[in-house]
Amino acid sequence: MSRSILAFGTRASGADGFGLGAAICKPGMTANKVAKRAENVVRYKDEAIK
């Protein structure tokens, strides 16, 4: 996931939320893989709003 897309999608549009389900979890993924993807999303978000 691109940090610029995350920042643009939440700030430029004025949105106060967004869905990430399909970006984080796909059928057949292990819990560890889902957790890693979720951690990455949070890290990218944190970096984008610094």
C-alpha cells in the first residue's frame, strides 16, 4: 500500500474513515500474515500523518 495513496485518500477527500478489509485479509491467509499486513497499514498511516 502506498503511503501517498493512504494520505491522499483520507486527507484530500475529507473522509474520516475507510475500509481496509480486502487489503489486509484474503481467503486462505494465515493469522500471522493478516497480522503483519495490519501492522504495515498502521505503520504507513502513522508515517503519513507525521
